[in-house]
Amino acid sequence: GENVEQHPSTLSVQEGDSAVIKCTYSDSASNYFPWYKQELGKGPQLIIDIRSNVGEKKDQRIAVTLNKTAKHFSLHITETQPEDSAVYFCAAVGGSYIPTFGRGTSLIVHP
Amino acid sequence: NAGVTQTPKFQVLKTGQSMTLQCAQDMNHEYMSWYRQDPGMGLRLIHYSVGAGITDQGEVPNGYNVSRSTTEDFPLRLLSAAPSQTSVYFCASLQGGGGYTFGSGTRLTVV
């Protein structure tokens, strides 16, 4: 089955810095890669996604890149703000439509 | 508001008791899933359903039952609660090819 590795497990940055979270996947059949943000006490929320026919996607301060050859994808957050502090999960999805999640990255943005 | 509704939000059970965690979605999504979230373990899939009348086991199904009699509802039953089932439980739904919409979670403590 699919295996998703996510790094780092914890990331601490100063407000205004950039943050990068990286994930690798094992199944070349995976073709959809969503990212979720989980704030304290809440359920995860989809923030951005990318499909295998696209190399990069941006939405304001967040962007996701995908390298199909290397089987890795990354989340980039620029100009971080304290409200970006949360746990972020990556996932890989193939034909079954059921995601395989990474273990999560706790992002802490210090004011 | 459209989305995934989970009840209850909090529950304390005694070892050996049974209970049902409720999940309902009003988006006419085909797929519904139950996850448990434990510190350092990420999101682990318990059971999932690809449509009314169809369910399947995920990564950690032991001790849990599900049924899907309607598109909207996907209850999770704990047959005989154990302390190891203390966790936060999330229900999620998706339409094939898209990302999950998660509920707000049920925090369960088994004493």
C-alpha cells in the first residue's frame, strides 16, 4: 500500500519567515495530493491541493509543488503569521480515493 | 451550514460500555470515513464506506463496527470500550477525486 513520510515533525519560525514542509510517497499510482491544516481543538481543513498533471499551485501565501519523478511534494508558506500556527498534514490519494496521511507537522510561528 | 456533523463532542465511558458516535453529512458525498487521532500517530483510518450499503476496514478496525444504511449517515459503534480506545475521533466525507471535509471531532475518554 501507499506510504507517506512527512518532515519535519515540528517547525518553529519567526513571524514573517517562510516555512516549508516536505512529504514523500511510495505509490506511483497516486495522483492527488491534498494538504490539511488542523487548528487546536478542531478538525483538519483542506487548504490546498495539487494533481499529478500540475507541478506547482499557489493560493495567496501558500503554494504546493510536486515532483512526480522523485515522488515528493512540498507545502510552502511565505510571510508567516501567528495564525498560521497549527498542525499540517499532507496526503496522497490514488484510485481508491481514500487518502494516506503523513504524520503531521506542528508549525509554530513566534510573534 | 453544509458539512459534516459529529455528536457528541465529548464522552466519558467506563470500560466495557458500548456507545455509538454519530456522523452525518449533507453534501451527498459518496465516501465517508472514520479516523482516530492520537498524539504522535497522525490520523489512522478505522473504517470507510464508498456508498450506502458498502463498508470496509481501514488500518485499525478492531473493536469498532460501522454501517451505512443511508448516504447521509455513518455511525461508529464501540462494542465494549477499552482504555486503548481513548482518542479523538473524526468523521470525514468526500466526493470521488476531491479532498475530505472533516467533522469537528469527538473526544472520547475510557476509564
